[in-house]
Amino acid sequence: MYDVAILGGGPGGYVAAEQAASLGLSVALIEKDALGGTCLNRGCIPTKSLLNAAKLYKHACHSAAMGVKSVSVEFDLVAAMSWKSNTVSRLVGGVEFLMKQRNVTVIKGSGELSGPGRLLVKESGQVIEARHIIIATGSVPARPPIPGAEGNPAVLTSDELLNISQLPKSLVVIGGGVIGIEFASFFAALGIPVTVIEMLPEILPFIDAEVVGVLKRTLKGITVLAGTAVARIDGTTVRYSKDGAEGSASGELILLATGRRPMLDGIGLEASGIQFSKKGIQVDDQCRTTQPNIWAIGDVNGRSLLAHSASAMGRAVAALIAGQSATIPWQAFPWVVYGDPEAAGVGLTEAEAQSAGIEYRKAALPARTNGRFLAENGVTGHGLVNILAAKADGRVLGVHLVCPYAGEMIWGMQYAIANGATIHDLEQVVFPHPTVSELLHDAAGSL
């Protein structure tokens, strides 16, 4: 019998396995595909590899003002895909090595709950017994029942779009969330016309409104149709309604980027007594399910569909199983949109603070006030840093930014919010010069 058995080897599952093993627990991990889950194999890493290639191409084509002139620049999709695949393979190998190093028993197959403390490996019939079970099956692309989408070779999910063999002449993206905007940015950077259709009044609805406004100004070559309902798909044409009028948008390929849904199918939940819905497995703030000694982490519990959130949950649950104390910072999970430039944030947006009736002070600082930003982007560059602080005591409530390196800058703001730091605390941090990160210091100092 193992101390812990984990169903799923993504960023929640393998991190929980590594942490539990390092704390002296015996661990089995069941994974039907490659270790690393969606993030490593079909999400975070492959998309960032392609986005970086497209960014290099775009900058090579549009840097004459800085003295970089090119006679001819070509984008080689085959080479970019090869780079992506090699990167993924190297990182998967790293996870495999880590599991061996920690003496985690990795079992290839599809697992399902088969009784208290039992997991069945369906392919082999092997039964794994454990004192604790962690469900970490992740999520899959959601496929809304749009007439004309099913069986249409032009309609792809993000998983499928990552493996195309040639670039489309045009693209329609249904869904203006992070996945949709990142893919739209990739193809637009290569000069491919892109149309994004979003049902809600604005793209990226969870992001600070001012940040979205700045980000939209950077989406060159992308037509955004917000507040637009898709009616059906006819071949390569998306029919929609907007403001009471009907319209259409055509693309050689159509990306369904309508979010993700927790992977709940075929893991034995129905007979387990665990409470769940289509939104995910019900858990408390420590990721305990409604059944003793069964935990659910990452996308499958539906509380935060981010790889680093899953990892944080995995580390915390492993510590709790080992008898240690641990908390999960539910209100301080950072997010990043990997466009060019990046957008990132953590904590409350201004709309959320207003809705909660919180009195706050706000600093909004344009990025072009920063020396490093100006040197690299000029006066035509777009960027913004927003900081919200509690009016009463100056505690940092939320930080949202759109600028180069935003994803690398936001971690410190997560630490600040999770630990109750104040604006005064941020002012005492010595940021290296010249860096874009100095915007955080300057914004704090303006409050």
C-alpha cells in the first residue's frame, strides 16, 4: 500500500508527487499520456515556444527605426514546430527524471476510483491501494454545441491547432479569453488576418478594464467582435449576431477557444460519493473532497484553471498529507497573457474592489515613463501599470500591468499581496536600473 496515489501527471499531479516523496511518503502516479499534462504537452510550453518565434519574426520585420533592416525575413513553420517539439520532449524528460530521482512509481494507464483507497488501472486491471488519493486529471478544451462545428475539418481546438502543418491564409477565433488572444497574437504577428469573436461585452473579462484597453491597442491585425453571439458555422464561415444585426466572418481555419472544462469523465466519480458538477469536483479551501482522504487539485476542481495554481495546490496537499501545515493563496494567484507585450496581474481589479465596497487608492502609470521601456519601444509603445491599495492602511490589493516582461515582474506582487505588504513596503524595495520593473516602484511612490 502506498501513502499517496495520484491520478494525473500534470503540473498539479507531478508536483504533488515530487513534494510528497521528498517528505518521505511512498507515492504512485497514474498517467495515461506523457508526464507534464496539458501545460507541458499541449498548452503553456508549446504555445510560448511558438509565440516567441512569431515575436522574433515580427521584430525582425519592424525594427528599421532602431537600425535593424532586413531585406527578406521568412517564417519557417516546420522549423518552429520542430523547435516546439524538441523543447517539449526535453522538459518531459526532465519530469520523468525527477520522478525516478524521487522514487515515485509511475504507472502508464487510465485510472479510476474503485473503492475506498483504491484506484483501478483500466488497461492492465492493476489495483493501486493508498491511504490518500489525489485526483489531478486536469481539463480538456470545451466544445460548445455550435451548429456546423462537429465534424468540420476547418474547426479546431487549441490542441489541434498546435500541430498544423501549414499556416492558414486567415483565422477566425471563437472566444476572446487567454487562449484565444494568445493564438490570435501568434498568427497576427505573422501577417495573417485574424478575427476574434467574443460573446461577452469585452475580451479578457477577468482583467482590469484599463489594462484590456491598452492591450487592445497592441493587437495589430486582429479584428475584435465583442458582444457577439455565434449562431452557426457554414464550412469556413462563422455566422453571428451583434447588436441585433446578423454578420459573418470567414477564415481558412476556425479556432474554438471557448474555455476548458474539468476532466471528470471515466474516473469513477459517480460511484465514489464525491460531490461534483460540470464545473468541477467540490473541494474545501485545502482541496479536500467530500470523501475522506480523497483530494482534488488543479483544473479538475474548477477553482483556478492555471498550471501554477495546480502546482501550488499540489505542494500544499502533499504537505497536509505529511502532517504539516499549509495554506493555498486562493485570492493571490497571478495570471499572465503572453502577447507582445505581455499582460499580467494578481489580486483585485478595480471593478472587483468597487463591487466589494472596498475603499481604495489607485495609481495608474504609463509605461513610457520608464527609461528601459522607452529605449526598447519608443514613444509609440503601449504599456500601463495599475496598483490598488487599501485606503485605510495602504495594503496592496491588486496589481495589473501590460508591458514587456510583465510575466516576470508579477511574482513579487503576488508575494506582496499574499503577505499583506503595503505601498510603503514596495517603496522600500530597491529595483535594479534600468529595468521595466521600476514602474512598480514609481507607481507605488505616486500613491
